[in-house]
Amino acid sequence: MHRRLIVPGALAASLLLAIPATAADYTPGAPGIGDPYYPDYGNGGYDVSHYDLRLKYQPTTDLLEGTATILATTTQNLSRFNLDLGLKASEVRVNGKKATFTTSGVQELEITPAAGLPKGTPVTVVVKYAGKPSEVKLYGFTSWQRTPDGGVAANEPEAAAWWFPSNDHPRDKATYDVSVSVPDGTQAISNGVLQSTSSKLGWTRYNWRSAKPQATYLATLAVGKFDITTDTTASGLPVLNAYSKDLGANAGAARASVERTTEAAEWLESVFGPYPFDTLGGYVPNVPSRFALETQTRPFYSPRQFANGSNVSVVVHELAHQWYGDSVSVHGWKDIWLNEGFASYSQWLWSEKEGEGTAQELADYVYASHPADDPFWKVAPGDPGPENQFDGAVYDRGALALQALRNEIGDQSFFKILKGWPKKKAYGNATVAEFVRYAEKVSGKSLGALFDTWLYATERPALPGVRAAGVPDAPKSWADIARSQLR
């Protein structure tokens, strides 16, 4: 028998390998994901892969009760982690065991599991919670809109915390199952495909599934009484549109616009490539707000979007976001141009298609409408700051940047980029800088100066990116759109 001799150094090393991580090796996850625009949004220490939300909502009282099951993977040795939630939690379990929890800041639910969570391991978090979303004020407001027959969750950049706990930032996308129980005669509308409905004891349950990664602010819920239309696209995708029964004088224009969703999406496929999700649609609840929002697969439209008649242009805008904003989401909120510049430019292309003014004519009009001393030119679409994130310049000057790019590199390269980018970055996140590098690679041109001029300079560009020729009257399809009402 031979005895192996272990030298002291080797012995120490082997003992170190055998010692498990101590409590000192586990640290709390950050209370924010690291976005300088919104330091408190999102959280660090884990990555969510799936949300399963089982909800019950009573329209007459606005009481929402929920159980959220969150599947995640740790990205560090975690002693504690946060979720973003405005409603009141009553119980939290982590991997089946009760966890202690408290609240801090504006919307932080601080969770301490029974034991530390090693890096790289799957975690299941169950949160039971309840509250009246319309009465919850975060940052001084609520994102939950009450309607005569229910309520709606739709807002940007934040909406999730009013109806479910989450890692509330676009950087952490996940799939969703949303199951909502509402009184018989009332419907629950959410993202994705309606898997099934069932009724029992005076309540009807709607089960929705979003099978592709989705940012938290793009998750939506609408409860009320709707007229629902369904169809199937030529390629077999289910289409579901919903309209509140009490839209009044706006009802006809809303339907005349949203019912063209399939047509608009098929045309957008010719511009941006294959539609990235497994269902189409939109909904128009009876809310007092004015904006529209690209909630994934099922955009939200306020009735006032149709106060002047049909408005297919806004439908095009929100559908364009399904590629630019939903499938390819911002890495940080400073990258908002990647959403709004492209969605706004898609409206110019639609106008061109419909014979209501070319993209160049619209660019000329916007340029001529803003003299050199206009504050419009002080907002940099490539990094507008949180106070100007939804300023009209992000939309209109953002679209001007794309027309300037088109003029610089020609249609062949330009439209190759518009299709290639959402394919390259599908279901992920991106920065403006990454897009610039991609455009340079595809076009074979150095474009830094062009993008600096149109996205970052705070003075009126004097370059020939647009012709700067005055147009006496804006085309009606463009002039009637209020930029501040688009998201």
C-alpha cells in the first residue's frame, strides 16, 4: 500500500475547495438595475425568465388580489433581493420556504430568504398581495386608470408595480402567463394568446400567455365590458381587438382604425421583416387619457386618439413598436430613440404609401416648422434626459435623423438596415451606439458625424440630410397627430 504525501500548500488548497460559502460571501442585490435615468427602477442580483400571475379583480371596488410566481436565476450570491411592487404583500416564499420581507423607498419589496442563494441557481419566488391600484401613488401618481366598468394598467416607463411584483426594467424581459378572474359578464384583456376561459360561482377566468420575452412596462391588463372581434391573418396568427361598449362618438373611428391592424402589420413586414410575435390586436378602453402605447402584441389606444375621425397612423406607430421597442427593447431609457424615432418614421412611410405626403416632404415640413431658436433643437433624441424622454423632438427629430440616414446611404442600404436590425437583436436589448455601429457595417460608411448632428447636437442642423424646403401646409394625416400623445 502506498500513502500519497500531501504537501501543506496543496492541503490548504483542497480544504478551501471543500469549505462552503459563508454568510459573508452573500450580499444583497442592488435596489436598482443601473439605469441613470431611473436609479430605483429594476433590481440587481437575479434575472427573471417567467412570470405566472393569478389574479382576481372586482371592478366595483377596484380590489385586486394576486399571487405571483416568479422564476428567476441568481446572478450573484444573494443574501437579499428586491422586487418592485406598489400593492401590499402579505406573504413571500422563496423556493417553497417562507421568507421575511419589508418595504423601502417608493416601491421596493425587500425579500430575505431563509438561506443565501448561490450564484447561478434557479429560484422560485411566490408573492401574495392585494390592494386597490387606483389608490396607490408611486412618485406622486398612479399608472392604473379606472373606467366606468373596471380598470386598465398601461403606462410608460412604469406600470407593472401597480398590479404585479417584478424586476421592473426593460433590461430584464421574461415570458408571461396571466390568469385573471372577473365577475361574469366582464372580460379581462391582456397580452398574447387567450389560452382558455372558464366560469364558476359567478366568476369567469381568462388565461393569457405571452410566449416571447416581454418587458414589464409592456405587460397590460384591462378589465371591463368589451365588444371583441377575432380573426386570423393569412399566415395563421390569431387577431383579437377589444372595444369598450361605451366609447360614445369615438366608437366608429376607433373600429375603423384598429380593425386595419392586420393590414398595417402585413405592410410593416415589408419594411421591418417578419412580425416577431404570435398574435396581433389592440384595445380601446373607456379611459380619459390621451395617449397610445405599444403594449406587446395588443397595443393600448385611448379613445381620444380617434376624436377627429379614423387614425390609422397611430395604429401604424404602435405596431411598428412591436419590432422597434418590444422585440428589440432599450438597454436603458436613454436609448428611447430606438423606439420612438423608428415608430414615428414608420408613419412617414405609411403616409408615403397612402399618397398623403412622402417621407421627404414630411421631413422638410418638420424641419421648416422649427426655426433655429426653437427649443425643439435643444432636445437630443440620442440622450434626451428623463425630463424630455417623451418630448416631441424625440419623435419628430428622431424621424428626421432616419431621413437624413436614408439620404446619406441610399434606399438599398437603408431598408436593409431597417429589416436587419430587428432580426439581429430579436427579443433582446440594444443601445443607440450599437445601432450606429450596425448601420456603419451594413452601409460601409462612417456615420458618426451624421448621428452626432441629428441625435446629439443641440442646435439646428445645417446639413443637407433634409432639403430644408418649406412646405406651406402639413399633410392632414400628419398634422392631426399629437406627438405628445404617442408612446
